[in-house]
Amino acid sequence: MTRFEYISQNIDTIKIMIKIGIISPTILRNWEIYSRFDYYRRIGENVCMSVFFTGNDLKAEERRIYKIKKSMESEL
């Protein structure tokens, strides 16, 4: 199971843990960025263009999106 799948399946619990202060809110932001990236991949864009479109949509640097991609695709 990848980190993205885990967060997607447990999003309500993650949000509660963020409100309590156990987990950093950047995890939710990274999940949102990867979700947008994943959307572009599913509609047929290649990785480079998906990163470019995600960066434009969410005002994020491409380098950061690549790091998030690597993190979210890692196994738990």
C-alpha cells in the first residue's frame, strides 16, 4: 500500500489528527497536490506535463511536485 492510498482510505482520521495537532497540515496539502497530479495522469498526460499542469493549477514548484510524487508513491 502506498502512502497516497493510505491517506485516501483514512482521510477523515487524518483530518481529525491534523485538528488535534498530531500530524502536520503539510501532509494534507501534499495529498491534495498529488491528487491533482494523479488526475492529470489518469486523463492520459505524461509525467512531465502532469507536473507542469499541477504546478500551474496549485502554484507549486515543479521540483516540489516531483518530491511529493516520490513520497506519495513510496510503500508504507
